[in-house]
Amino acid sequence: MQRRSRGINVGLLMLLSQVVHVGINNIPPVTLATLALNIWFFLNPLKPLYYSCISVEKCYQQKDWQRLLLSPLHHADDWHLYFNMVSMLWKGIKLERRLGTRWFAYLLTTFSLLTGVVYLVLQFTLAELMNQPDFRRNCAVGFSGVLFALKVLSNHYFPGGFVNVLGFLVPNRLACWAELVAIHFCTPGTSFAGHLAGILVGLMYTQGPLKKIMETCAGPSGYQNHYPDGRPRAYEDTHRNYDVYTAGLSEEEQLERALRASLRDREGLSRSEIPVTLFDMLFNSERIPDQDTSEIHC
């Protein structure tokens, strides 16, 4: 199974353009490293998608547990990478500043592994309850499960307000669920279980025991108390006025503005290579056929 090819990686070019717009010096280190790592694995995948995606059959039955590490870092195509990483850019800027660099790195590592585990549990449960063995073979790849978990955290630490989901104003606290349903129905090829796993992991952190468990495992090294005196460290306080880049906009509004800015940078590309609207780009992904009866989902 090979990654779908679109010729020029327009999504990758747009992502790099957006990073330049924000400014590398204005992106916190863990967020920047996450972007760089995902771009690196997109350009230099360790394995083809079929051998890096995650499924009950491959991980549990065939004991190929390395897929838990590989699947979040591989993407189906350049647009999949673009939207995941632009979303990571805005979430990372807010959350890494709020939580601190070390804790945010710890959080991303934990979420990356745990969303995969929860995904496997969900797929196994569905296969057993519905007597549908195909659920065991459904293979998922991409960082979007982690992003849904971060979305829950973002709504927790920055509550209030509304977001626009397909033309409907939805309270921020319900945005994850609305986006989960909207993406599933508008783009059937996406992984509903993978996105749901991310939401559940985020709730385990904000409403459940995960945060306490992580604090216990981290020990008294100060991971959680990232601002003991209530003020940012020198790193966060120097040349990092993030409000200049968010401008009080919601994440969805930031993403659309980023898209428009990137499209202006790429205006020399043919119209056939660039979707016309944000809606088209969000909801025109394709399902990738697998080598057998299973499928890879984004």
C-alpha cells in the first residue's frame, strides 16, 4: 500500500507557508518539533501506510505493537497532513503556553499512545457486540485522534463561546461531539472510532483519573506546576505575543484565515490543484482501499 499521490504536494507547501506566516520563533519548541516530525515522516515514511496503520488484527492478533508508535506520525496524503498540522499549530501554541513545554511533551506522548489503545478497545468491542469481524481489520492512520484529545483540553482550559459547525452555532463545550458527527457524515472515509478515542482520552484527562496518574508517574519534578509563581518563564514571555496571531478568533476561524493566507501565497498554482473552499478541503478526502478487505481511515 502506497500513499496516494497528487503530484505536487500542495498541502505541504501550504503548511510550510503557514509556519512562515506565524514565524518559527513564535512557535513553542514541542509544537514545532511535532510539526517537523510529522513532516519528516510524511516525506520519509518508515513504512508504507498499510504497515503503519493501526487495527485490532494487526496490533493485537498479530502482536505488531510498533504500529501504536507509527500510526500517529503517518498521513494518507498532503491534505491530511496539512489540516492535522495546522490544527496542531493553533492548539499547540495555546496549550503549550498554558501547560508548559515539559508537561506538554509528556502529554503529547501519553495521548499518542493512549488514543491508539482506546481505538483498539473500541474496535474490538464493536466487533464483538455487532458480530462484525471487519471492525477488527479497520486500519487507521494519522494524528487526528490526538488532536481531538487536545481539542477537549483546549475547551477545558479556554471555556465559553461558540463555534460554527456546518452553519450551526454550537457551544464550545459540545464542539468536539458536533465535529465528530459532522466529519463522520460528511466524510465517511474518516475513522469515527479514532476520533472518538481522542475525545475519550481528553475526557479521561479533564474529567477522569488520567491527569492524576500522569502526575504520579511524573513524580515531584514540577511537570504540572509549570508556573510556580503564576508567571510565564522567560522563554514564554520573550517575543511571544500569541494574541497577535490568534486575534481573538476561534480555532476554526484561525484555520480559515490561515487557509486564505496560504492560498494567496500559492496563487500561481492551477485552480485544479487547489480546492475552492474550506468546506471542500475539509470534506473531500477519499477512503484508501487496503490490500485485503480492511481499509485505512484518516
